[in-house]
Amino acid sequence: MNKLIIVGLLSIAGALGSAYAKTPTNTLVVAQSLDDVTSLDPAQGFELTSVQSFTNLYQRLVQANPKKPTELMPTLAKSWQASPHSLTFTLRSDAKFASGNPVRPEDVIFSLSRVVKLNLAPSFILTQLGWDKNNVDHYIKKVGPHQVKISWDVNIGPSLALSLLSAPVSSIVDAKTVLAHAHNGDFGHQWLNTHSAGSGAFMIRKYVPHQVLLMQANPNTVGAKAKMKYILLKNVPDAATRALLLEQGDADIIRNLGSDQFASLSHKSGIRTEALPYASIYYLMFNTKAKNNPVLGNPKFWEAARWAFNYQGIAKDLLKGQFQTQQAFLPAGFKGALTGQPYHYDPAKAKAILQKAGIKNPHFKLVVSNQPPYLDIAQALQASFAKAGIKVEVIPGVSSQVSTQVKEHNYEADLSSWGPDYFDPNTNASAFAYNPGNGSKTLAWRANWEIPQLNKLTLQARAATNETQRVKLYQQLQRKVRASSPFVLGLQNKKLVAMRSTIKGYIQGITPDMVYYQNVTK
């Protein structure tokens, strides 16, 4: 790529905040915040911007079908064979990295093992397979010129293993290119923080932290080629400024809008807005062993709380359609997710349940992040619970402080959200319905909820080899948690996106990594 072109595109990126230059026809300009990025190495990057980029820069052995994400499709793998404790993949013989190097079994072995050996934030996704830095090389083997066998000894079924291998952390990197940039045994990590070595539709051309990420179409990617030559992600932290750039035609797509900006743009000519389902579940959690408030461990109190939660009022009125009601721990869109809504706001019924149970003067202190929409939701709950005779004292705080309080069991109730770490029911089941008591700080553990029977059921679902049976087990878990648990599961987030009406082919799915630029045209 000509250096003058790079300078020109970066000049446009800089001008987006002030001088308004129309976007080039061969470049998709996306305005969003880039301040969350810590690394663009898939072995470390776990932030929203990072994982959104990985799907476009890298490929995995298998990935979710963009049009039907509950289905996994072969990507770098041509096919695979499953047994109870192994998966044998046959790689595509025509797959190449952006460098032109062929994708080999050695690259798969290197990519997955380096994640475990580096042991950075998202490595836990793969270490669920029982891998660690000392044994991982034993479990990933080349078994043919284009074949690699991946195995494990822990009680995990092949369905879950495939899901783990479809996560962004399982992206396959070009071992030859990465090792050429290795420094002091870091497996090329320092270099990959700001560069790419993948086989995806795009490759990193330039990254300036907190300013811009410029991706260029990769001519060597396997399958359909990118329709845009460049994708330019520009750091614009303020939502109102992003909205203005879109109106002026200086940005093609903007993300992470507030409900006010979204509502305003919905009526603008030449702009299309979309409220896309997102896999973030908002919940109210009680500490079942809270000091000086034993009623919070009473299942009858939990039942009353389900009828004191104003689901529709918060989702539709307060948050203007930015949320939808979801009363199961699996988000709508996940395989096996229950979408029925057995509870609704009925303060009289909540009062009657409390009275029958002999619960007098019910109350609790609710710790919550001082950031929207958490504080807004908490204040709405304070009002709706009051009509049910339950006094709620809202205690806002900095997100990190609230999180620390909860993990130290130093709280009575908490309003928060939970998003999946990978696209599989186990990611949420192991949070809401699993408390093994071995130091794992799951949500059930944070609630001080001891659940030996649900632990067994969660492990059974994780190990299931029959997919139909596995789905039934996760539905059983959802029903049990929904009916009687210290969690009031209430809302599912939506991601608010706006774009110029000329933009076609943009796909954004329900998990953070499901952002696809490959087929975008303008």
C-alpha cells in the first residue's frame, strides 16, 4: 500500500473530529471508542474492540455461521471427526495467511499452545480442556500432512470443545511470521499487540493506540474476498460526536450509541438505525448469607422479588427499547435459550407472597455501578419494589469498587450484567448454576448459593455428547434457576447501531466478536 495513501487515510481519520471530509468510496469509516484496546493479539485481547477486530483479521478452525450463529461451520478446517475426548481436523489445502504462507497443522499447534503458555486473560477458555503449559503439547498433534488431532482428558463433550475452538482466542496465527518477530521467548506477543498475522478478510495496515485502526483487504484470504479495500476504525469516545459525524456523512457506521442519540437518528434522512439483540443479561443478585439481613436467603423473598421487578416498564419506557425482557440465564439467540416470560410486574402478588411467608419489613441495600444504564435501572427498581412493600436503598459506586465488594461477599444485593465469554450455553450455566467451592468465583459463588444438585447437572450438560440431550439439560438448568434462585433475571441488552442508508452487507451478531465487514459495500 502506497505510503501516501496511508497518510491520506490517517489524515481523514484525524479530520473526522473537526473538518468533515467525505469518506472515500473504497473505505468504510467506523466511528466508535477504541480506548478499551489493550492488545490486538488474540492470545490477550479480550475487550470489545479487540474481539470485533479478530473476526475480520483471523480465522479459526470452525466459526459461527454469520447468518445462523447457532450453527458452527468449517473455516480453516475442511472437515472434522469427533470422538468423546478428541477432534481430528482436516485443514483446507488452499488456505493461506496474509503473508502468503500456507496454513499448516504446525500453525494450529503453535496458535493454540501459545495461548496456554502465555497464560493471558482469555486463556481460561482453552484451559477448560485440562491443558496447561506443561501438558498442552501432548494434546495437540499433527497426524497427517493436513490433519491435526486435538484431545483432552477432562469430562467435556466434543460439542463444547468445538465451541471453545470457535472463540476469538482460538484464532490461528501464522507461526513463521510470528516467530520471526519473537522477542525474549514471548512467542511474538509484543509484535502481535499492534500487528496481525492471520488469514481473515483483512489485515492490520496501521494501528495508532487510542486513535485509529486501519485494516486493509487481504488478497490471500480463503473464500470470498472483502468488498471494501479499507476499514478505518476511528476513536470517537463521545456518542453525541459520533452521531454528528454520521449526520454529516463523515462516518459510515457508528456503534455504542445512547438511547437519546439513537432515537434522534431514527428520524434522519439518509440514515438507518438498528437495535440488534446482544447477549448481555442484566440481573438482580442477592447475597444469601448477608450479615444482618437473613431474609435475603429465603426462597420466598426471591419469589416475591420476581413479581416486584418492572420488566416491561424498564425495557420499553425507561430505556426506550434499548433492552428486551429475558428471564432465563441464556440470552435469546443462544442454542437452548428459554424465551418465555412467566413473570410480570405484580406488586400486589409480591406483597401477598411476603405476607404468607411471614416476612415483615423486607428491605435491602443495592450496590450498583454509578454508570448508565445500571444506576437508572436501580432507581427504577427502587420505585417498583417500594410498591410491593420492599424498601431498597440504592448505593452507587465506581464499577471496580462494586465488583470488589461483591467478590468479597460484602454486599446485600447487586445489580449487574453478564456477557458470554464464548458462544456456548456452558459459558452462562457455569456462572449462574455452578458453585464447586474450589475457589472459582462464579456468580453462584458470589451469591453464597450452595447448589450441589445444580453443580452435578451443569457438569452433566458440559459432558453430554448428544446435542439434543445437551440442549434439554441446559433448558432444565434455566428453569430451575428462573424458578428458585437468588437471581432475578430480567433484561437482555441490545446494541444500538446507526449507518448511512447506502451501507449494505454489514452483519453484527449477538456476541462481541460477531462483527463482519467482509461483505460490506457502500
